[in-house]
Amino acid sequence: MRLLLIEDDEPLARRIQHALESAGHVVVWVADGVEGDFRGREEDFDLVILDLGLPDKPGLEVLAGWRERGLRIPVLILTARDTWQERVEGLRAGADDYVCKPFYMEELLARVEALIRRRYDRAHNHLEWQGVVLKTDTQALILPDGQSHKLTAAEFRILHALMANPERVVSKSRLAEQIWQDDDIRDSNVIEVYINRLRKLLGRDFIVTRRGQGYQLGQN
């Protein structure tokens, strides 16, 4: 999943980013409300983690503006423990959940996963297609015969993007967003390398190439 983190406390933001990336996500971090507002409106993310106490533009104002524009992306707000009014205002402005500072990273990860499951209408920490199971908590791939394989971070992110949207064609650019950060060089040929690795595990027909469009899970 591609997540937007808007947090001005750099040490905290780096810890959150590291934890989320270790869990298999791609994280774009910005440190102020103006840039965060712009990125949230102009780019495609699966979830936003939004601090309310931001410089330049308060998080509550950012959130309210998104909702007024009809942006329905799940938003998890971060707020200080003793400001319960902020939590109430945030939820009323359209937040989907909140975490109070200071917090345990495990709780943040659990709430992020719960919101992602809710967005994609999943009840469990796994995705399944044609007997293949992808464990989103351990990044393990379980084949129909019961064999388990540990995927690389890039392989997991690509397969997760496809299995979370089994009926849709996922473009190369969307898959690239699942792998690389903003400042990395994106090479579409690398996507094909990872797709071929997954096909060796899953079979050629599990992932279908839609020329000029992207990739899609096989429908057989």
C-alpha cells in the first residue's frame, strides 16, 4: 500500500516511516500542512496518517478541505493525549480513526491495517485468489499445495496491489508507486523482472499482461 504521512516531528516521522515500510508499505513523508494538502489532493494514496498540529496549515483544516472536495481516502489522525477536543473535532471533520501521542508503534500498525482492510472490504489479514494466499501481516505467500514462500518487499507490494484489486487492470505506473519513493528512479523494465519472478512461483497465467494498460490477475 502507498501511504501519505504528514508529520512535522522528524524523529517521530522517521520511526513511523521505518515501521510502515518494514510492514510492506511505501511511505511518502511531508512535514507541513500545505504540501500535505496538495499531495493528498493530487496523488493516489491508500491511506493518510495526519498530524493535527502542523506548521503552515493545521491538520484539521487539511482534513476538512479534503472532505469538502469529496476526497474519501481513509485518514488516521495523530493527536496529543490530553486534547480530547481535537479527537472529537477530527472525527467530526471526517477522520476514520485516531491514535494519541505517545503511542505504541504496534497499535499504529494495527490501526493502519484495520483501515486498509475496511477500505478494501476484507475481514482478515490476508488476500486470496484461486487458492493462493498472501499474508499481509507476515508478507508470506502460501501456494495451493501449502508451500510457503517469503517474498521480497517489492514482490510483496506488487502482488498485494494486484490481489487487492483482482478484477481490475493495474497500470505499471501504479505498481511503480508501490515500490519506489518519490526520489528514486522508476524503471518499468524492473516491474517486468518482478512480475516474471512472481510468475515462476505462481504460474504464467496467474498474472496476465494487458498490453498498453498494465497487469491483471488471471480470471480462470
